Amino acid sequence: MALKIAVSLTFFLFGTLTAVFAYLMVRKRRENRRQAALRAGKEQLRLPLLRYLLGDEEQPPWPASLLEREALLELLDDFAALLKGEQVQARIRAFAEEYFEGWLRRRLASRHWGERMNALFFIEDLQMKALLADIERLYRSRIATKGEVVKILTIFAKFDYRPVVVYVLQPKHELTEFAYRVIFGHMSERLLQQVKRRFAELPPAGQYALIDIIGIRRRQEQSFLQERLASEELEIRVRALKAMAEIGAPLHARQLAHHLSSPHWQERLMAARLAGRCREERLLPLLYERLSDRSFAVRAEAAAALARLPSGRIALNRAAQQADDRYARDMARQWLEGGEG
Amino acid sequence: MAFWQSVVSFVGNAVLVYMIGVVAFYTFLLVVSFWHLRRLHRLDDWEPYEELLEASYAKPVSILVPAYNEEAGIVGSVRSLLAIEYPQYEVIVINDGSTDRTLERLIEHFELRPVYRVIRRQLATKEVKAIYQSPAYPHLFVLDKENGGKADALNAGINAARYPYICSIDGDSVLERHAFLKVMKPMLESDGEVIASGGTIRVANGCQIERGEIVKVGLSRQPLVVMQTIEYLRAFLLGRLGLSRHNLLLIVSGAFGVFSKPWVIEAGGYADTAGEDMELVVRLHRLAREKNEPKKIIYIPDPVCWTEAPETYRDLRKQRRRWHRGLLESLWRHRALLFNPKYGSIGLLSLPYFWVIELLGPVVELVGYIVIILSLCFGTIYIEFALLLLTVSVLYGSLLSAAAVLLEEWTERKFPNVSDLVRLFFFSLTETFWYRPLTAWWRCEGIIDAFRWQKQWGSMKRKGVSA
């Protein structure tokens, strides 16, 4: 009896597995063929689509089959990552919205989590802002999982969509610090300022992430400014030095020395101001020299910078008494007597 | 005679009950895995990870490659590691006193030069003789140390590692390009809740490998290797995924796993046992429970590390003996956790599972085979029982493996050729009749070894998959 049950069960399972196996084999063969066709289709469409996106050729025909549409969408996604420039990106967006909007909208409402996620990835890559309302609907729906919530908020941030500020304060699912960092990382300065204003309302993970992102942004700004110092244009260099002094971004003494001896007084002025913020002891001799600069503004700034150095007051004292230059003596005395002049 | 017949019949019934229980348990795991994999099924393969690559917030990782006499494959392995996509990482190869030309091969190929690097000795190891760095690849370091075994080499690597996460990779393995990002993703996203994560190990024999990268996935011609391919599918897709879903995982494969460094150091690093990978994971679980911190150790099916499987019976036997001995050693060492409610599901579910199913499995299987043979000898009335036992063994061995193969094809689909799938399926059906008894016997030998406290290392002759 037991043997009978076991044997029939085994045969039943064996039969089931064989059936599944047969199905999978057929599916594999079909899938392999489909993939080959997809690759071929992509190759065929690649050039016409590229020419169109670059503005050289007529719009490619409406995809005749599902396969062609898939090929087109994948190509478009590749190009969106490859081609830079506002005009091209705008064309990609317009093309995507014309050809794929309806389809992606249906995908967003799919029962399958994977399909919804893929739709979100496409919308993100192709910057399809026209689907914002649909994404928001998905966000508010009951089916949205944590992964989707993070992705949707990231898309909102990328698209500079203002309500995201409120969403991050009270997200549907509890977000990790990492998720917050991704979302904040994509926010424009304007949105980030708005979140900053409501800092206290953020959950702790969001607060930590916000502080991190501000630090990262600042550092990026600093390196941006530093790169500008190499500019040929005087005005750019002056503005960069000024901005760095404003935010207290440190600069290496050697580089500061270079700007302190610029032929342009504006540059010397801002370099002196930055030197004061950096408190570079090594710059003391150079700043001392600037006390007798031809420009009054530079002299004043150099004195102010010296006053901030630990041993600056001694230097100012010496200048007030011994400097050959009358202007230098005056400026030093003025600072020693406690006036910022 | 009658007495012996009743003994055999009693034992046979016990084996039967055991096997039915195990089949039921694995069927449950199969369903869990199936639902999980199905959910991910339609997801794009790369998009979810793109973000991490650009991000300045992906935490850096130190990859540790212990190497002992791996001159054949080491250069290829290291090259594949240097090509992985991850924002910031370093590769530390630890030459564990190799007696062949492993170090020389590395020095020649990467033009290594000796450098000075401060090592914080947080874990005790054998002496590190020299540290080399490659000028062409500044993130490649090679430690040359005295021989001390794999665990010792890994610990030396941990001491030298600069980054907060460490990843151990066997010297003969090849990582997929994006495997790293995929295995790191849950650790990053969880804000430190996940302290260890491991990927899938698959058999590289039969795959086409160029310049340390898998170019085309294939299936070996050798039956022994095909069976191992199936065995890995079964172990990872069926076993680990199901266990990982409930934080019950006790093994993150030594061939490819990422760990949080502070936790590993606090747990005392790797221990010198035959199964140092399992030992570490058990200790991490233990530490987390003792500190009462809700930490997770997970398995992710998608990132794949391809490794060379033994191709001869001799090497396979050695490997299985060593693995099983390691399993027993670790379980024995942590026997205090067994059925200890203080350790929650690890003590109440995970460890019993490993004792009963993983450790005793081969013993019971072997007894089952003996009972079948004996019953056939005893004459007609026992034939029916022998057949019953055999049928259940087919369920236990062949059908579950066939299910694992189908699960792979349904979800992951790593094998491109239809013919590979056909061969995998048919070979899996033969498992009960030759491969299972063989490996069951070898694993039993491992248990015997453990009792004899044989400490020798089973080292396998390597051809080098990535050469």
C-alpha cells in the first residue's frame, strides 16, 4: 500500500517535472530566438534613430511589432545615457513621450513588481516628466513597495518636483539613511534648501543624510572653485577667491602666494582676504609685504589678515615702528589701535 | 536471522521517516525560493545597481585573496578582480607561504614593488614578511607571509585592509563584473543592519573564460562536473535562499562573501578549522545575539562567482571529506547554542537543521542504501520495502535536484544553450543511483576524519580556470 502511494507520487512528480521541463525547453528556444531577433532589430534601428536624435533625419516609423518597440526603447535608453547636450536630451524626451508614454503608463499599473520597477527605470533615464502624475498615483497606491517608494522619490528629486519635500518628511515606508542620501543627492539646491528649513521634521536617518549631503556638496563646490583659479580670466579668478573666502575654503599656501603677487590689485585683495580666513602662518612675510601695496584696499585687507594670524600682532607691531613705507606704518598702527578702519 | 531482519526493518523505517521529513522540508524551501525568485524575475538586470556606481556613498571594500600554491590561476583571478565595477576598492592577495611560483608570477605580471604599509595587528597571525604594491594598479597589494593556513592568511589580510568592508574570494574564482555591486547593495541600503552577505557560487568548468572574465557560460562534458553543477544549484537556489529569507543562514561561502570588518574583528576573525567560512558566520550570529543587536546575514542569488570544481574522483573525495569534517567541527564547537532559546531562531531552527539534515544526512542516506541491499538479500517479503525506500530516495535525491535545475531555468537562466538544460535535467535524474551514494560515503569519511582529528589539508591539483 505504502509502496503504491510512494511510487504513484514519484511518478506523478516525475511527470510534473518532465512537463515543466518540456515547457521550459520550448520557452528557452523561443526566448533565444527572440533575443537574437531583438539584437538584430536593434542593429537595424540604431543608425536611423541616432541620426534622428541628432536632428539629421526623419522620425523613424512607428514600431510595427512588440519586438520592434522593445528594441527601440532599449536603444533610446542607451542613447539617453550616451548622448549629452540639452537639445539631444530634449529630443530623446519628446520621442519617448510620443512613442512610449501610453505603454509605460500601463506598465506602471502592472501587477508585477519587476515590470513596474523597469518602467520607473525607463522613466528616470528618459526623463519623462509627462508621467509624473502617474508616478505619484503609484506612490500613493497601496501596492507600492519600499523599493518603488525610494525609486519614485529619487525620480521626483531628479525632476525637481516640489512635493517631494513633503514626501521625504513623512515617507510611506521608513527609509534608510542610504535611501535618503540617494534622494537628497539628486535634489536641486532649491529643493535641498527647502528640506533644510524643515530639518527638525525629518526622521533621524534623514537628518544624518542631509548633513552628509551638505558636506559633499560643499566639498564639490570647493573643488569647483579651486579649478576656476586656473582660469585665464581675471574676473573668474577674483570671484572664485572671493567665494572661497566667503565659505572659508582652505587653499594651499603656495597657491595663495601666487595670487598674492598677482599684477591685478583685485586678485591680490581677494587673495589677502582668503589668506586671513586660512590663517596660514607661512604667508606672514608675503602679507607683511602687502602692507605697502599700491592699493589701499589691499593694504587694509593684508593688515586684517595679519591680525588674524597667531603671531600677526607682533608683525604688525614691527611694521608700525620700522616699516620703510609710510602707508604700511599707518595701516599697521590703525589695526593695532583696535580699529578695523 | 529474524532478529536481524527486524533490526533492518526498524532502521529502514527510521530512514524512511527521516527522508520523508527532509523531502517535505526541502519542498517548503523550494516554494519559498520560487516565490522570491519569481518576484525578481522581470526586473532589469543592471538598472537597480547603476545608482551605486555613480554614488559617492558606496562604501569602499577590501578584497582578500588568500593564495597557497595557485600559480596556475592567480594572475587571471587577480586580473578579473581588477576589472570589477565598483567605485572604490583594494585587492589584497595574501601569499600564504606558497612553495611554488605564486609570488613570482604576481611580481612579474603586475610589476610589484615592495612598499611600506603600517599594519594594525588586530588579529594574531603568522609574520608578514613583505608587502608589495603595483605601480600600474595602485589598489593592488600583495602580502607575503609565512604559511599559516587559509584562516591565518585571511586574518593577515583583515589586518592590512584599510576599508570598512572585507570580501573573501578564493584564488581560483572568477567574479562576474557586477557581482560586487550586487552583493554590496543590501549592505549599503540597510544602513549596517546586514553584516554579511554572500552570492552564488557556480561551477566554472566548461565556461569560456577570457582575460579573467566569463565570456560564455557552458556546461562541462564530464559527468562528475555536471553533477557538481547540479549540486551547487540545489544548495544555493533551494537551500540558502530559503534559509536566508528567515535569517537562518549559517554559511556564507568562503569563495565569495562580504563582511563588515569591525564585526569580523570583534568575532575574532577567521578560525583555523576546515570550514572557516561557516565557523565565522556562526560566530557572527552568536555575537549579534549576545550583543542583542538585530543584525542580518543574507544570501543573494544573482551575483555569481565562478569557481573551479574538482574533475577527478580523488580530488572531489578530498574536498567533500574536508567540508564535512569542517561542518562537524563547527557544529561541535558551538554545540552550546543548540536548542538554546537565548540564540533565538539560530539555536532553535538553524543549528538543528544543520545537525539533522546537513550533518546526519549522508549517514542516513548511506544506512538507507545498506538497508535496501540487505532487504533485497532477505528475500521476497522485504523487496517491497526495499523498493519503497528506493522510491523515496529518488524523491530525495533525483527529483529535488531536477526541481532545482528547473527552478534555475525558470528564473535565473544562466545557461544559454538548450542542450545544456537537457543534459542538466537528465543527469539530475540519475543522481540517486551513483552520485549521491558516492558523496554520502565521502562525507561519512569526513565524519570519521573529524573523530580522528586528522588535521591535514586536502589540497587539490589546480589547472587554473582563469588562466
